[in-house]
Amino acid sequence: MRAAGNVLRGLIFDESLLMSIASIGAFIIGEYPEGVAVMLFFKIGELFQNSAVSKSRKSVAALTDIRPDRANLKIGDELVETDPRDVQPGDVIVIKAGERIPLDAKVIAGNSVIDTSALTGESVPRSVFPGVEILSGCVNIKGPLTAEVTKEYGESAASKILDLTENAVAKKAKTENFITKFAKYYTPVVVGLAALISVIPPLVIPGAGFSDWIYRGLTFLVISCPCALVVSVPLSFFGGIGGASRKGILVKGSNYLEALAKTEIVVFDKTGTLTKGVFEVREIRAVGMGKDELTELAAYAESYSDHPISVSLKKAYGKKIDTGRINDAEEIPGMGVRAVVDGKTVAAGNVKLMEKMNVSCADAGPAGTVVHVAAEGVYAGYILIADEIKKDARKAIADLKTAKIRKTVMLTGDAKDVGEMTAKEIGIDKVYAELLPGDKVAKTEELLLQRSAKGKLVYVGDGINDAPVLATADIGVAMGGLGSDAAIEASDVVIMTDEPSKISEAVKISRRTLGIVKQNIVFSLAVKFGVLILAAIGIASMGAGVAADVGVTLIAVLNATRALGRREPNKFLPN
């Protein structure tokens, strides 16, 4: 019945039709035990096969089971249980201990610890407090939180991840497309050969009986079904995408997963990708006073400014600013600040400010953002400030080199000396600095010409200005935790943890998945062609044919589930 229904829908050469012909044919020629064996073994094999496929799909589906179905909306002093779709940005919600965060929001009251493993793959919980952004899909472990919703349901992190994962399966890899085309031509050819085996030999070979050769043709037909390839190859890619999701790596399609395995050049943006985009004091050089006194003067002079450099100076000082000690604070655009601290005129800024104040300043030494300080018209020293490098940035580059990536490149809009200093510290092969967004696209196009015919270029970025480059590269990778929506939208892969070291992990998962796909293809074809030859010469029975078809499919499917990788238990939540 299934075969007949498929034929009416145009699906002629599928496994149901092949098995129906084989079993009915066996009854017609009087091979009743063989006819029963075909049906019985096929159903048993199909049962195991469906069980393996179902287990794999449930395992992947569990990864995306992060969409909350309710939100506790705070209206006045009451809590109203509401569908998250009906909650709007600006509304206030309460997340109780043990509940999943329903929408992206900012904490306005309460302190707690949240489990972010569903989004990032990171099992270490994160502390949250008023002012901290929290993402939907994470679980509130400790105490109740009151938060203001920042994004509507469709734009929340959980919804976007689900959309990415669900849509990923629709984008087929070249290997999958090849298998689909292969099966389309392979099956009719083999059916034709089975017909020829059944009819031609009895007509041309003296003494050959139709019954014997029809049996061989039917066995040949049973073996011919390419379901091992058709089922296991897409499942391998599906498993690879699921395994990557567990690590906080969202791949938007199996075509991108396949392409990652061929990566030759990896190009990085600097700020927000390899660095935190947060300035920190790296060096203090005092003249005529102590380092602590120089830091204090600079922090007080910059105390009224909210510029990131000013924030880093106040952070380095580490003490509360006594505003009563400051008079006549003035910000000089493009140069720095001037203020009267404890009756002394203090200037803190760049070389242009020192020239304006007629102060001769020393060479700043290493590259970076330098704040020169003068007190009462006398040079007091400088403070070197640089963007803080992410803790795993060096590991990321080292891992890529271990993975035999041919070249690592950094593109940045920063000054040349700053870019070169960062690249040297991290271990990047080549750096191009002082680039505008358009320049980054042009440089990426140049680098695309340096890869081999089959090689791929990966670009990793996080900002709005990276979106054009992400779209230009063979594979665009966006930092999803802090990255802009434009970058995430333009990318092919999203790193939810903001860790550059995940790039090499994505490449490893890709290569492992592709290896499993190749194993299934070689194994399936080798066994099938071997048994097809045995069937043609009359050695293999119909039972062997069923084993070659369903048995090989089952083994290939079980092998495909390895692409999911080993699941690590969450030590903070019950399994």
C-alpha cells in the first residue's frame, strides 16, 4: 500500500516498491520462506533504523527545547502568567528560581545565578545583578529576578536560535545533493539490471531456468536500494549541526558545516572579536613623582568624563573620587581634559594637548593609546592604555595553526602600531590596519584570491561594520553574545559564547562530520557492490540481500549519530 501510494505521488523507485516486488516475486516462483524472510527482516531492520533515527533527532531537538511557554508579567503589585508573545519591550517580568528566562531583558532588581548552557554550551553559571542584560532560554538557578524586557518575543535570543537551527537542515551540503542525485539515477539503473539478470540468461544459456534467474534478479533488486546513503548522509550533517550547538556554535546549514572542513584562511576583526573592546591601563611611566600619584592626578582630571579611556583611568585608580578636590574641569575636544586638582592645574590627554599647554612630553614607548599628564605646566609622565585582549585569543590562533590552517589575518580600523602590537601578542600571521568598512571588504576580496581552488576563507567579526565582510567571505562567523544583529544576520555561523577559540572547534566538528559521511559512503557502496556481484553469480541469497540493505543502513545510521558528539552532563541542573 505504501509503495502504491508513493508511485501515485511520483516516487517510483523507493525501498517500499523494491521490497514489494521482491517478496511478491518470491511467492510467484514458489520461494515462500524467502518471501516471508524479506518482509520480516525488512520490518525488523526498519524498526531498528527508525529507532536510531528517532533517537538522533530527539537528541538534536532537545538542544533547541529552550523556548519558554510563559512569562510572569508584573502589573502593579500583581503577577499575571502571560504568553511571552504578548509581552512588549518596556514591560516588567519576574523570573522565579528554576524558571527559564522567557525574553531578553535587563535586570532591575534582585541578584541571582543563571545557567547559560542552553545558549552558549558553557556549564559554568553566571552571576547577574541590576543593570545586567539576560538572554531568553537561560535558566534562573538561585533567586527571583525582576527585569525590564528589551526585545519582543520574535527578536529574543531563544527564538533566533530555534529559527537558525530549524532552517539549517533545509540548506543542503554538496555531499547531500550528490547523494540525492546519485540515488535518482542509481536505483532505476539497478532495477533495469535486475530485470536483465532475470530474463536474458535463461534465453541465452542452455539449461538455465527462469525460476533460478528470477530469484537472482529479485535478490539483486533487494540489495540495490540506496537507503543507507539517502538516510545516513543527511543525518550525519544534522548530527554535526546538533553537536556544534551543544558547544555554543550555531551553524546555519549543512553546506556551511561542510565548507568549514576546507578552511585555509581565517580573517579576524580586532575590537570585540579578539579583544574585549574594553580599555585597561597597561603601563605607567612617571616623571618626578610616584606611579600612584600620577594615576591619581589623571583619574581626578578625567573624573567628569564618561569616555572609555576616562573610565579605564578611574578603574586603575580604584578609589572613590572626592569631587570637592576638583575645580574648573574642562574637556578639550580631540585633545583631552584640563582641571584644577587640589589647587594645581592638571592636563591629561594626547600630544596635541601637551603642545597646546606648551609642555614637552617624552616618547610614549610601546604602541597604544597614550594619556600624557602635566601638572602646573610640568610634564609628569604618561599612562599607556590598550584594548584588553580576550583570554582565549592566543589559544584560538594556536589551535588554528595546530589544525593546519594555512594563514591567520587581522583586519582593523585602529592605528598601525596598535594593530601590529595586538597581532604580535596573539600570534596572528598578518595584520592590515587603519581600514574603513569598505577597505575591509576590498582586503577580504584580495585574500579570497590567495586560497586554493577548493579552499575556503572564514571571516570572524561582531560589529555592524563587519556585516558586508561577513557576507563577502566564503563563511562568515559572527560573535553572537555581544555582536550586532546585523552581523549575526549576515553570518553563516554564530558563536554564542563570544570566544574566538570556538572557531577551531567548529572546524574540528566539521572535519569529524565529513569524515563520518565519507565512512558511510565508502562502507555502504563497498558492501552493496560486493553483495550485488555475489547475487548476480548466484551465491548470495535473498536473506543476504536484506541484510546488505537494511543491515548496512542501520550500521550507517548508528555511525551517523556519532556526529552528535559526546554529551557532557550539566553539573548545575538535574539531567
